[in-house]
Amino acid sequence: MSGLPLLTLMLVVPLVGAAVIWLLPNASSRLSKPIALGVSLLTLALALLAWARFDSGSSDRYQLTETHSWIPQFGVSYALGVDGIALSLIVMAAILTPICLLAAWNDLGEDADPKREKTYFALMLVLLTFMVGVFAARDVFLFYVFFEAMLIPVYFLIGLFGGPRRQYAAVKFILFSLVGGLIMLVAVIALYFQGPGGEQGFLYEALEGAVGGSTATQRWLFLGFFIAFAIKAPMWPVHTWLPDAASESRPATAVLLVGVLDKVGTFGMLRFCLGFFPEASKWATPVVLTLAVISVIYGALLAIGSRDIMRLIAFTSISHFGFIVMGIFAMTTTAGGGSALYMINHGFSTAGLFLLAGFLISRHGSQRIADYGGWQRVTPVLAGTFLVSGLSSLALPGLSSYVSEFLVLAGTFQRYKWVAAIATIGIVLAALYILLTYQRVFTGPRPEFAADRTPRDLGVREKVVVAPIIASFLLLGFFPKPVLDLVNPAVEQTLKIVGVTDPAPSHPTNVATGSDK
Amino acid sequence: MTAALTTLPTAFEAVKVDYSAVAPMLVVVAAALIGVLVEAFAPRTQRHAIQVGLALVALVASFAVLVLVSVDHRTVTVGGSLAIDGPALFLQGTLLIFAILGVLTMSERFGGRSADAFTPMGAATPGSPAESAADRAGFATSEAFPLTMFAVFGMLMFVAANDLITMFVALEVLSLPLYVLTGLARRRRLLSQEASLKYFLLGAFSSAFFLFGAALLYGYAGSSDLVRIAQAISTADGAYEGLLLPGVVLVLIGLLFKVGAVPFHSWTPDAYQGAPTPVTGFMAAATKLAAFGAILRLAYVGVEGSRLEWRLGVAAIAVLTMVVGAVLSVTQTDIKRLLAYSSIAHAGFILVGVLAFDVTGVTGVMFYLAAYGLATIAAFAIVFLVRSGGSEATHLSQWAGLGRKHPVIAGIFALLLLAFAGIPLTSGFTAKFAAFAPAISHGGLAGIIMVVVGVLASAVTAFVYFRLIVLMYFTEPTGDDVVALTPSIASTIAITVGALGTVILGVIPGPILDLAGRVSQFIQ
């Protein structure tokens, strides 16, 4: 595209911001917060500009492309470019980062060690770079580099700034991710030799629909990628790192981790597993759908049984990721579009839940649900916004998740009726875990506080944090068309590579356009 | 035997030597000899400065000669016993850089009179009055520098040796000075001497294996020349077939010992722990590189024709090396032993690349060696700086909270650990990629299995490195007496070069990969 290399700029700007913050003299460490916020807003502006430049009607799948030779000996290029799905995820990351920075404003307290303060906000910006990079990469090797490199800032964010068991959580997180990533590395190397090769042999366009090798080879490669993405997403039975990581990290970190980074898993399944190994994907579909349904139900059950509010939200995410994976492997345009939309919606509803839970915890100092009760009478705005976020998470019609969950289930139903039927139990369970939590935390008699220790309701900063999230629920709930228009062409192109067509419709397939809901 | 005898020359003839090709080696050995004279004639107070200066000047000169002159003289010379070809030149150049960095770290004085790493008097009984008297009198073992130069000379010859006899001579020339250097640590003298003795005994043992294997191969081929051995294998008439495999195996054992492959690794942790830390860094980087250079030449030039017979055995050794190195590194509590076991695991990773049997494998192995060596020298240079009450704080618990007290030192060390763990954008990742890719594309099923084992072993070692990072950054300091000394300019240069190299080879590896790729063809 003409003019600015927007995607590269979006990689460089946060990185420069991080460097500036790191180089601040300790005396002026106060500046690190406004700088971080300003840089993240600038990145958001670039992301919106990219959205404006993106032409979803174009036949080019990857747009805003940049291609430079990087390590030709390995067939590696520095190649960026986005399709609708990647762009929507980048925009989501760019919206959530300033929100998270604002939410984390007082995480370290008023008299924080200046070095710690600088490190905290610089790491967030570094993370933003990697989040953009992992979605914007158009080269498998480059993707892998970002995929692994983004572990480092998260590792430090959890390990340096997390809760009491942060070391355990950080090491567990990095080990799960590394095992998955290294298995994927074998597949990445082998992929090159099954593809066309050459100095740009890692480009997505070169590989899509062009991966050779025997059926067995393709299946092994598929597994190499899928395992890494399943750990990342995370799916049952490799989900156990997520509750620890989410409950031990700061709410803002948890949002970026669960809301954005874990989307790399589902994003990768859609783009790599389906795009590069269509036959193997079809072969694996029964198993993957089974695991997805198990994740839906099991995650929801664990959430209901959870006593810790942060762990609860993490478990709900496992359930939601089950839906997303289900939609991807159902391989219908409806379900695929629904999954892509779900990734966005889940990002926002999880952000709402985590951040509001964080605000709650910062007032009372406990993550245990049993320590609360009746808080609606103390902090009505907090309670109300939490309820709205929860309702969005349980897919109440009119709020965003409803659209995506409906699309996923309807699309899955077209091909796998039983899978969709069993997964609907997940929706019922979602109502349970959200409403039970709300009941336990916010309803009941007004709790007693010492006279001067009555918690205050949401302040201005916190309201500013919550407002865009709630707005996104309504906007995407009533008017999901812009996002669906963005993601659907990419989904359709992927399914075309896979070579599946939607089952003969017993009802109109243009449900996917979403405009008629 | 008559057939073998006829191939011998009837009388000794003076061999032709291409002096331009071997000039880098001559420069180094000349400096080593002059260093011995300096030791004999220069006043004691000036020896340190003279020796360090001499060594550095010679190494830089040797490197310059290599780059400016020798590159245009790629030939087999000295009667076929030295092959100055692409891989030899690349490895020699890398070796010289390692040697420069190694000498820089060894010269660290921390404001004292002599090199801080070395004992004032190697021959004195540890803790004896003679030792303290030597210290008071200002004695110093500045002969460490000529010894290092001899070792470097041996290594330069080792990677170019095209003949089993030359290879053996080179092996001894590089090993003997290292045995001595290992025993010269200033602190924990008993440990150092024990390490030296163990290293010497096991090294002598492995030399015997090598020599016996070389003899068998001579019996098989009628020549110790690798090219002749290759010819004999390709025209095998079955006469002495029984000698080939035992010969190859025994020679390989001798070489695998030097790289620290399991089950020939048991000297590694002891020698790494006992040796003066800068020597450990130099030894880990340079010996490994030299030995792998010899293995490459033996495997690719000499006995490739019979590889189907021994390849699987070496593959098993590679798997074993990766697994044992990775698993045992988990249990280590001493940082030098930890890095030793990690070096064992790395030897396994490199073997995976060797066994690809393709020029891209040579490229990958050479790149890996360069990347690993740079990071290793810098890592040990940093270990050398961390002190507690005057002695080196090598116990892991002493590293707790180092990131708080010394953010720069700990930051660089963390970077190096990330490189060892193979995290992208560091040299470790590119190197692993470079070594593993040929194994997948040319190594067949065995290659893929080795790579899978390799990445799983990487995950285990990554746990070790991340635990260390946790210790440095996330743990409260235990005692306040652990400090990182301020390095002199020399050490700073070595650490900086190592760290920069780690980043550059990770972010823009293209030029070096390109170079390694262009020179990865052996002269047959």
C-alpha cells in the first residue's frame, strides 16, 4: 500500500516508547505512565488508520503488506500484512492496551520504587509490540519469533509484579508455552522443506495450499502446530497453566494475556492448521471438536466450583475458547465468522471482568469470593458494570457475545448437530457461574466496615476504563456488521483453501453477514 | 600389507608448504615461543603487561593475516596434512576471536598486580607457607598466556588437520596446555588441582583411544591421510574390512571426549568448575569449536563413505548427550557446573547438525559454534565478576537478587541465558534453527527424532535458565556480601562483544550465515 509502512510503525512506536521509559532518570519515573499511555494511544491511532486503509472488498487477502529479505538462507523474510481477522485482533489489542495501562495506573502504589514503575510500564509497551507483531506477521518464521518472544515480557510481568505465588505461576506459564513452542519449532522447520522453499519459502502466500508431503507428514506437521496452539488457547487438557497465570498476575496483565495473547492460539489454528494442512485438519476434526466441547463444559464447571474470582474468570475463558475452537473446526463460514468475532468479543468481555474484579480486589484486598457479599450496596456502579460484563460473557442477547456464540452454534449445527447440542449446555452453565458469582459478591446485606474504611465506588479513572468496554458490548451486540464484514472474507478464503463448502442450507447462509439480527 | 607399503615414499622429501596458508598458525606459535622467552628474561613486574600485550597483538595479527592473506590460499598443504579450506578458515577465524576474548578476560586484574584468575605459584602446595610467600613476593603465573597461545596453536591446527597423525599432534598440543591451565586457579586450589588431574587422566585415556583408532584406520587404508582413507572406503575390496569400523569408532570416541558428549562427558563438570573461570570460558568455547571442527572433517572428508555403519551409534550418543546434559543441569547448585552440563547439552544439539551429512549441516554447525562460543565466553566472564568475600560466588543461592543490585551485569547474563535457552532474536535460536533444519531435511527419520529430542531437551534446559533468571530477578537477596566487581576495560570489551554478538547473530544473522554457507565445502 502507498505511503507509510503502518504495520512496521505499529511495531516500532511502542518499542521506542518502552526504550524512552527505560531511559528516564529515576527522579522523573512519574512520567512513565503518561508516556506509556500516550504511546499506546498513538499506536491505537495507527491501528485505526490501518483499519481505514484496509479494503475488505479487495480480492487481496493480505493487505498493508511489507516484504523485505531477512534471512534468505533460511527462506525467512521480514514480511508483514494483515487479513481481516488479523487486523481486527490488532485493533482490539491496540484498544485494550491503553485501557489496561489506565487500569494499572495505581497498581504499584503511590510510592513505588521508580525502577519498578518504569519496568512495569515499559514491559507493557514491549508486549504491545509483540502482540501486534504476532498478528501482523506474514511469514511463519517471523510469526514464530513473535510467538516465542512475547513470552518474555509476560513472564516478567507475572514474575515481577504478580501475586504471592507469582514465581510458580511465571515458571509454569513459560514452561507450558515453551514446550508447545518448541514442538512447533520442529514443525516450522519441517514445514519449510515441505513447501516450495526458496528465499521466501516461509511466506504465508507461498505455503497456503502448497504444503506437500505424504498424508502422514502433513498430519505430524498439523499436530506440531496444533499442540502449541492448544496450549496457548488453552484447551483441555493443557489448560492448567492459565488459572495460575491469570490469578497471580495483575488484572491488566491478565487481560492482555487472556484477552489478546491467548487468541494467538485460535488465530493460529484458523490460519496455520486450516490454511496449511487442510486434509490433516479434516482428519483431526472429530478429536478437536471433542476436546473443544470438553473445554466448554469442563471450563464452565470449574468456574462454578472456583472460590477465587480471578481463577473463575480464567476458567470461563477456557470455556469460551472451547466455543471458538469449535467454531473454527466446524468449517462452515457461519461458524468461522462467528469464531473470529468471538475472539474480539471475548477479549472485551474478559477485559471487563478482569479489570472490574481487579478494582474490587484493590478495595478489599482479597481474591476469595467468600470474603465478599452485599457490595452492591457499597459500590453500586462497580456492581452494575460487573453485571453487564458478566451478562455479556454469558451471551445475553443484545450484548456482543450473543452474536458470536449464536453464529458459532448455528454454524456448527449445520454440520455437527450433536456437538452443537452438547455445547449449548455451556451456555446454561455460563448463566450459573456469572449469576452465582454476582449473587455471592454483590447481593446480600450491606457489609460492615470501619467508619473511615468504607470502600469508594468507581472513581473517574476507573469509569474511563470501563466505559469503552461497556460501549463495545453494546456496539458489537447491536451492530456487529463492520467487524463481520472485516473477518468474513478471510474466513471464506481459508475455507476455500480447505476445500469445504457449507452444507446444503436448510436456511439462508447469509446469517453470517449478521446485519439481519 | 605390501599394498600399503608401496604407497609410502621411498625416501623422505621436503614437503611443500604454502606459507601464506599456514601463516596465521605460525604467528601464534611464534608468539607462544617468544612468550616463553619473556617468562625467562623479562622482569617479574612487567611480565603481565608484556605477555598480555604480546598475546593480543599476535592474535590480532594472526586474524588479520587470515582474513587478508590466507583466504586466497585455500589449499591442501604440508604434504597433505593440513587442509586450509573454507571450513578450516571460518573455524580458525572464529577461534582467533574467541582467543582474543579469552585472553582479555584472563588478563583481568581488578586493580591487583597480576591476573586475578591465576595462582601466584602453581607448584606450591595449596595453603602452604610457600604459596603465601610467593604471593607476597609478587609471583605470578604469567606463563598462562604462552600456554594459552600454544593451546590456540593446537586448535588452529586441529580444525585444519587432514591427516590422523597431524590431528593427533594437534590434539595433544591443544590439550596439554589446557590441563596445566585448569590447575592454576587462584582460589579453591585443591578443587582446581583435582580438576586438572581428572582432566589430564581422562584426556590421556581418550588420546589413547584416538591413537589406537588411528592405527586401525592406517591398517585399513594404508595411510593416515583422510582423503586416502576415503578413497580406500570407496574402493573397498574387503581385505581389511574388519579394521574400519573399530577404527572409526575409536577415533570418534577420542574426539567426542573433547566435545564432552555423553558417555565421555564426566570430566566436563569437574574441569569447568575447577579451572580458573576465564579459562573455563575460553576452554568451553574454543575446545568445543576445535573438536567439532575435527569431527566435521573426519566425518565429512574421511569416513563419510562408511557412515551408514556408525551414524546410528553417533545419533544415539547425540540423543543421550542432549538428554543427560539437560536433565543433569536441573540438579546443579553450582553455576559453573550448571553451565558445564548445559555445554554438554549443547554438544548434543551440535551433533544433531553434524549428522545431517549435508553442506547445510556444516554451515549450521559452524554457525552454532560461533554463536555458542561468544555467549559462553561472556557468560563465564560474568561469573568471574560475582564475588562473595573475595572468592567467586558460584553457588546458585548466592545469585539471588543479583538483578536488583547489579542490573546491568544481571541483565547481560539474563540475555546470555535466553540465548542458551534458544529464545528467538538471540543467537541461540538462530543457531538451533541452523543446526536442526539440515537434520530434518537431510537426516531422515533419525534426524527428525533427534530434533524432537533436541527441542524437548531445550525445554528442560530452558527451565534451568529461567529458574536462574527467577533467582536473579524475582528473589530477595539473601546475603549482602555478594557483589559484582567492576570489570576492567579488557573484561568489559569481552563481555560486550559476547553480548553484542549474541544479539546481532540473533537479529541479523544473514551475513554470518551467508559467510558460513559460502565456505562450508571441504576440500576433498
